[in-house]
Amino acid sequence: MKAFLQEVAEDLVAKFGQSLQDCAIVFNNKRPTAYLQKHLADIYKKPFWSPAFFTVSEFFAESTHLKIADHYTQFFTLYDCYIQLLKQEGMEKFPSIAKFHNIAKIILGDFSQIDNDLVDANKLFTELEDIALINQQFDFLTAEQKNFLAQFWQSYSEGKFKKQQELFIKMWHRMPLLYHEFHQQLKAKDLITMARLYKNIAENTNEIDFTAKYEGKKLIFIGFNALSKAEAKAFKRWQEEDKAIFYFDTDSYYLEDEMQEAGLFLRRNLQQIGLVNQLSNDSSSIKSAPRQVSVFKVQGQTAQAKIVNELLTQEKEQILNNQPITSTAIILADESLLIPLMQTIPSTVEDKTIDVNITMGFGLANSSLYGLVDLWLTVQSELNAKKTVRYQTAEAFLSHPLTGISEIMRPKIIDALIREQLIEIPYQRLTRQGGLLAKFFEPVNSTTQAVVTLNELLDYVLHRELANKSLKRIDAELFGKTIQELNRLQDTLQHHIDKYNKEIELSFVFSLIQKSLAEVAVPLEGDPLSGIQIMGLLESRNLNFDRVVILGLNEGIVPQATTATTFIPDSLRRVYGLPVLENQDAISAYMFYRLIQRAQKLNFVYNSLTDESNSGEPSRFIKQLEYESGFTFSHQELQLAVKTELKREEIVVKSEKVKAVLNKYLSGQKYLSASALTTYISNPIDFFYKYIAGIEEPKEVEETVEANKVGLILHYAMEQFYEQLRLESPEITAERIQEKRKDITSLILEGFADCMYADKKAHNEIRMAQVKQMAETLKLNGMEKIVFAIVNEYINIILKQDTQDAPFTLIGLEQKGNIGFQFEANGVQQQVKLYGIIDRVDLKNGIYRIVDYKTGSDKLKYSSIEECFDTDCGNINKALIQTLFYTHVYEQISKNENVEPNLYVVKNMRKEGIHFTGKGGILKSEFLAAEKQLFLNALREKLKELFDFNTPFRASQNSGNYVYSIYTTLFGR
């Protein structure tokens, strides 16, 4: 089946022969030029003079001496005009240039559509509330259009304008004045917009007669579909003047069927406007032969790219057989799939190269260079606000591939920042390091210097990459394009910066830089006439391929479900024939049907996962084609195999290195803490990783106090609360507790300061002074206020209990102690040092009490001491073991056997009290004495197991014992 451009080439040669060199050929885009030139060369079979090739915008630009205004110039000119209008209205308060930027984008888009579709701006923005006026002044409208117009103005008449409506009406009144003044100011600068140029050409008011030399149908327009009214009017006039001919790619399948949206604009071009197609409109490629269509349903974005590797089996065979790939295209309906696709397509097949050509271009926004620029903008925003840089921002800089920080230096710098817990880093700390850090973290204080400074920074990085010979070709092109765009932005800014210097905010310039660079892209290397072609749906216009694979063919993407933001409501757009959502659907439908009409093999792939950006549904064009085309459809669902690692019994044998560490406990070089003991009981292999191998969680700088810090803050506040009382007198009464309550707020704030900022290595007096100073100026954020409220409530619960128990005598706070403990292991008597830090010891009615504060979900009830020491049991009560552990340590230190364990589980103590309860009742008196003995027996047995060199470390059989373990990935769970 012949390609559309091949048919065009044959007809052109038949019509013009060698005189084709005198013609101008106009496309919508540049891509088809190479294809048409190849087809012409195949027909002529000898050297020939080529006709001139243009895109439509390039061709129309021939009609004027004026320069096309870029976006920056249009924006600043529009802002000038807008402020001028507000002054004429007597307004004294004007929008900042930053706030106006987003509005300007909408206004400029509307102005372009007004010009492209030859709309009278004065009539469009005329205020008409009276239906009679509508009938009188707009008698040229159809009844339906008049109804749309009436509906629009009636919606603003009801209740006589509310505030939002009034603001809209005021803007509506300014629009025609703004429109005319905007174009006048541009013309005064010898500038024009492309849309106004289209309008001038349509109305034949352009200053250069640029079509005069194309008499005799030598102006050739190929492959157009949706025409603006300006294009349609100009094309019709040139056809009537015998200057232009047209080639439309049509198929009777959708052209003759009025219900087919794909043919909407072609029917308008041929039947209403009267343009003549040089090719037949009756042929139907779609109905000419049966076709196989495969539809693939996959889960996830990247899965769509991965399936391509499987679909290219035929092409791989061609490569292995030394056959060129000339007619395979991968169309990205969703252009965000470009990077995953590039990573998926193999570069070789059995050492033979797979040629790939990417038409779309590689966006700067997908590159590490843009990441560096974005990071610099973030740094400058932070410096502009506080003259400091957040730790996370500095860490991102240190980890960025273009900063040149070595693998040796990076961890050293990060470790230093973590040790100091610098949440906000003074920029001088970074700039004094010199090199790139000095340039990157130096604050920009002037809007005139922002772009210049960034350009210098990128130039520095570029030259360093060149010196290191580490710059790839694509990166070099991205650097060049970026610096070029920044220079263009700086030139425009320089013209307006003096006028608006006070009004232009630095943050706006940063935003402008970010938005400008996000649009930059560079072409990727490849041959457009051979190899696998990768392109977007727009780039496929006029081109035909035997094999077509379309990725991202989801509803909402093809066709798009949204339109550009506009100030012109849908009802008025319909009145004046401006583009509406249905037009967008028709354009998408035509591109889809035109692409498949000559293809022999079709593969459609869509993402079935639903999220905020994807419907999870296939494009309705697939359903439509399946229902009415007669093609044979096969639907397949790609199920990617999810492989999970088999659960295995992970054990660690006690090697000589492990024995050496264990012996440090036996020799007294290391102490065994209560938390180490409960770790071993719950999951022995966790004990190995943490206390033997010494593997810890990665340390990081914490920017805020999260909920997991509640316990630390509570312990600090309670320690200081009672320590300050004890210094006056260890006898605690209810009255003294009540009086001291007034200090709770300040003590909690000190707890925050101690947790977040205090130097943990400093001497205690120095550290306390730091804490008190920081607490005075501490400002809590939203999460920290919640944590504050929780701690405050917990302290109130504890003090209520203590008030009921008062009077009592404080014996010790945060009391540290260690004792020797005898047990048998490996056939000999051994000893370890048991070490504990006891929250509080007090004396009431002759009984010493161990008080342990818990902010978690610990339980006061337990089944038995034996079960609490059973590694594979689900009833381990860590709090009981720890409290009995502290009780025993204190009894040995104080030589007092009458010590009672108390647990303050603040979440539940109002209901459950403070005493442990077992099967034998409350853990007090005789029952407590018996349980203490069982505890010591169980402890000796567990230590015997721990220090038995023939017993390996293993994972608990009960997964609940390590559900929060950080080591699960290490032992295969």
C-alpha cells in the first residue's frame, strides 16, 4: 500500500515535471520534508533541483518585515498596556508583575485565538444583557448561536453582579482596549505576533506580496487538517487566484460518515470552504484489506515501555538477517514514556546495532542539568528567605552528579553535618569551601544578576566537565541550549528591568527561569528514513508506516480530556466559532485514523492502573475501531511475573569473630542492657546485627520533632520536674507537685531543644545552659505543636497519679547502675555485667518503687515469666522483663530486696493502673517475690543460650516479634 507522501510525490512529478523546482511546498511541520524528498528522488532517479520547503509558520513569516515577538516580549508589553489601562481607570493599586504572569498567559492565548479565527474583539467583549439587543446587533448569527450568547449574559444578569462577577465584567470591559493597545505597542517596536500575522494574511493586509511568484498553482499545501479561519480564508483566496493547490490525506471511511469525528475538519475544508483535493477522496485504505490489531493491557507506566522489547521480535529478526528496518514506528501518545522507552529498547541484537531515530527531542526537564538548575533555584529561594540552606538541600547538592563532589569527600561532609545536626546551614559555611560550592551557595540579591549568575555557574560546570572529558554529546547540546535560552531571557529582562526594578520580585525571576528552561529540548541523533522511528502523535502527521505500535493509548490522553485555560467561556466560543473540546477530539481522532489507515500491523498498548493522572481505561478510539472497522482484534493482558524471595531459615553461626565480641560481655568490657536482652529474646538475629555486627540505621538530620520523639521529650521533662523538686527537698507532697505544674510548659520546650539541638557530647552544665537558651526562642511548627500537646497531656496523667500517691520520697532519677550476674555457659561458670538506667526510684510506706515511663503500647498484663522469655512465643512482655531487670539491678546495688516494679503506661494508666498483673494476681508482696525468682532462673537460661557458642543466632518463628525490625531484609523476611 502506497504511503500518502509517495502518492503526493507521484502526482507532483506528473503535474510539474522538472518545473517542480519553482514551487513552494508547505507542511504543518518539518518532519515530512525528508520523506517527500526521498520519494521524489526515487521517482526522478537522477539529481534534480529541489522545490523550496516550508512549515506554514515559516512561510507566513515571509509576508512581513516585522519580527515575531517572543513570549517574554509579549508578556512585558501586555503588562505595560494593562497597567496603563488601570491608571486610566483611576486605580491606584496594581497587580505585581509576578501575579500578572499567569493571567497574562491566559490573555495572550485568547488573543492568539481571536486573531487566528478572525474574531472581532470589540464584538466578542461587548456587554449585552438585553435579548433584543442581541437580536438587533447580531442578526448574522444563527438561532443556536444567539441562544448561546443570551445564556452567557443572562448568567451575569441574575441578581445584578456578585463580587466575582463584577471583577470578571471589569476584566471583560478592559479586554478590547487591552487587545488593541497590545498590538499597537508591538507594532511600534517593529514586532508582531504570529497569530496577528495570520490575520493580516487572511485579510490581505500584509505589507509584502510574498505569493506573487507562485502563479500557476505552484504553492503546494500538503497534509493539512484543522484550519484556523485565517488559514482557511487565505488558502481559499490563493486557490481562487490560481496560486495554490492542496493535498489532503483522506479516507472515505471517515470522510463520508458524518458521525465520524475524524473527518470533521476535512469535510469542512472540502465541502464548506471549497478547497480542492488533488488526490481522490473516494479511496478507502481502511476497508481495502483485513488487518490484525493487538491490544495490550498492562499495569503501570513503565510496563508499557517494557512490552515494546517483546513486540520488536520481527524487527530483531530483520536485523539478524541484515535487512534494513524502514517502516516501523513507535508512537508515544503519552510523551512521558520517552525515557522509559529509551531505557528499554536494546542497543544491539547479538552484536548487531539496532538503529533508532527519535523525532520528539529530549527535554531539558528530564536531564540532570535541569535538576542542577532547579536545585540552584531552591537554594536561592531559601537564601533569599533566611540566609541559610536546609540540610536536605545541601545533601541534594552533594549527591548531584554534576557537582563534582568525589565519592570520598561526599560521605565525610554529610557525616559532619549529621554529627552537628545542622538543620539550617549558614551559607558562609558552604561558600568558604571554594570551587563550585562558593558559586552555588552565594546569595543573589539583585534581579539584574539572577540570570547572569546562573549562566556563569553553568559555564563553570560546563568547562569543568569538558576538562574532565566526561561530557556526553547530548549533555553538551543541553548546556548550549540552556545557556542560549538564558541569554535570550536576560536580553529581554534587561530591557524592562530598569522600569520595573522595584516591582520585579526576585522570586518571580526564579520562577521565570524555571518555566522557560522547562520548555527547552534538543533533537536526538538518528536517521529519519531508516531504523525504528519513535515519535509523538503530532510528529506522525503525513507519515505512514507498515508497523505501528502506539503506547499510552488511554482515554483522557487520546483524546485529551482538558483544554487550555481561557477567559472566553464555552458558550461564547461556540458563538464565534472558536475551538472547543469537540474540535480537540476531532483532531485527535484524525491523527489516530490517518496513522492506522495504511498500516498493516497494529499494536495498541494502554495502562490499566488508575491514579490521579490516568483513567485506567483504553481510548474510546480503540473500542470505536473494534466495533465498526471489521478488523480482527486480539486482546492480551500483560502479567509481569512478581518474584518474591523464598522464605528461608536464616541463621548466623557463632564464628571466631562473633565469639570475640561475646567474650567482651563475659570479660566485663561490654555491659548487657535491658533493651539488648529483650532484643535477643524477641528475635536473636536482631541482637546479632545490632550488638554483634554493629549495624545501625543510617543517621540523618531531623528537621522536625516527629511523634517518635514523644518519649524522649517526656523523660527529659519529668526528670527535670522532679530533679528541681528534689534539690529543694526529696520529700514530695501533693501541694509541691501542684505548685510545680506551672513550669511544665517551659520544661517541655526544653525537652524539644534538648532533643533537636543540644550538643549531646558537651559537659552536662554547658548542655543544660544551651537547652535553656534555645528553649526561650523556640518556635514550634504544626507537627511539633501536636507533639507538645501529647507530651503535656501525658505529663498531666503522670502527675495526677503521683498526686494520689503523695507523699513519697525521691531516691533517684535516671539512676545508672551495673552489677555482675552469674550463670553457666559452655560448661563453665560465666558472668556478665547487667546495666540499667532507671527512670525513677522512690520510697513510699517503706517500699522502694522502680518507676518506668512508657509512651508506647506496652501492657501491664502478662501470661507467665516462662512465656515472656520464649523467643517463638507471641506473648513476650518486654516492659515486664525490663522493669524486673531494673528491679534486680537496683536491689543488688541498694542491698534491699523489698523493691517493687511499677510501670507508667501513660496511654492506659487511668484505666489499668501502674501494677503488673499475672495469673497469680497483682505483682506485689509474696507473688512478686516468687516471680522475681522465676525471672532470675529464666534469665540464666536465656544467657546460657546467648553465650553458648554452639547455638547460632536465628530469626524468631513468630513474625510479630520482628514486625518493626530494621533488619528484616537482611534475614530474608
